Amino acid sequence: VDAGRVDAGGRNARGAARGRLEFVTVNCAAIAPELMEAQLFGHARGAFTGAVSAQPGFFEQAGEGTLFLDEIGEFPVELQPKLLRVLESGDYYRVGETRPRHARARIVAATNRDLQTAIRAGRFRQDLYHRLSVLSIEVPPLRARGDDVLLLLEHFLGLYAQTMRPFVLDTDAEGRWRGYSFPGNVRELRNIVIRLGTKYPGAVVGINALEAELDSQSELDDSAVAELSAGGFSLDDTLHGWEQRYIQAALKLARGNLSEAARLLGVNRTTLYGKIQRLSLGDRDDV
């Protein structure tokens, strides 16, 4: 539980004995704390305003398969006792119900946070940490994994080959790729691959083009500092703007296919559809 990302955790869990059963991925950082309980455990009809029908939660959806809790370090501290109870006894309640249900799924969790620090700060329960840490695998950051960055480049080029023509790094660009620290780890690497593939389909990418993509994060940091210093900065507007740009880029790369765009963004189709409606990105024939 100490380290790891969706790609590492997903492959390891899928490769196990339950590989043919359900595999449900939950990004704990992407769900509002007030919605987490209903999303995780499900809810009864009428449990809250807008609950017009009963809905199963992620535990029920996983069945006897695997429930992968990514970003477990962001799990709301007030709900951690309920998660601990499921891990210890298997019992949980849908929101609005008094009849206990029993979880059968295997739990895999991942985080890039130092959970020991979170425990000392009161943001993570020590008993939950020990319950999750029955088997702990630490995945080192990309900066410590040498030529793995080249293997991951080939992996993502193959993964997205149906939606973009693979590019090739020239000798200088490949050397820079190997030497870059990728502070955002696998997700940053994947996003750079997608951006390069969108801009340079089937082309040889040189050092200047690659440097432009690697510098984009630095430029974002500098612009954010400038906006904060000038005042009038709106975090919500900024996040919505970036979210809209990424969704539009994914839809373009996927040629309007909602399911493929959702895969590129690492969310499910229903979540992406909801974001498109919320951000008023327009109606699509394939939605």
C-alpha cells in the first residue's frame, strides 16, 4: 500500500487468480468526500435527495473479483472506520439501509503519499494502515528505474496504437527521455506520450519538440505563481479549464469515440459523459 499506481496495481491484480472476475478501479482522490460512502457502499432508494432508485456501490460491483482503491491516502478520515470494518468482517451497509451486506471482493490499495506521515498528522488511521499492509509492494519512482522509462514509452505507444500513429524519438531525444526525472511518474509519462502522439503522429520527434513538452509543466507552475501574485485567481475556474482541455484533446484523439476517450483519460464512460454535460462541451452522436 505504500507506493504504486493504477498501471502497476492493475496489471498485478489482473494477473492473479481472479483475473477473469470483475476488476473495479476507484480513484479516491476523484470522489467528493460527501459522495464517497454512497459510491463505495451503495444507497437505498430515498436515502438522500435525488436518490430516486437504489444503487449498488463499488463493493457490490466488484463481486468476488478485485476492488482497487487508488490514492487510498486521500480516503476521507471520517469514513475510514467503515472501510476498516469491511476489511475486518466483510460487513457494510448501503446508505439508508439497516440490513448488513457482505463484501466478497479482494482489496488492493495504492498511494504515492507517505502514510506514516499521514498517520502522525491524524489524516490516516494506524489500524487501517496495518490492515491494508498485509502484503506491501513498494514501486520506486521512475527516476530510480533507469531504462524502464523506455519500456513504458513502448508500452503506451502500443496501448494507444489504434488511436494514434506511433512516433519515434531520435537519438538525442531518447537520451533526454532517459535522463528526465518524471516527477509525476507514470501518469506524467503517459500524458507526454499522448501529447507527442497527437502532435507528431508517425513522425520522428527531435530534442526540441520533446523539450517543449517537458517544459510545459514548468511553464504551468510559473503561470500559476504569477496569477496568484496578481490576485483574482480562481482555482475552480483554472481546474475546469484544464479539465475541459484534456477532455477535448482525448475526444479528438479518440475521433469522438466516448469509450476510447474515457480509456485515454483513465475514467469510466459514465464519469466522462457526466463531465461533458457539466462542462457544456456539447452533444455528441456517440454519447
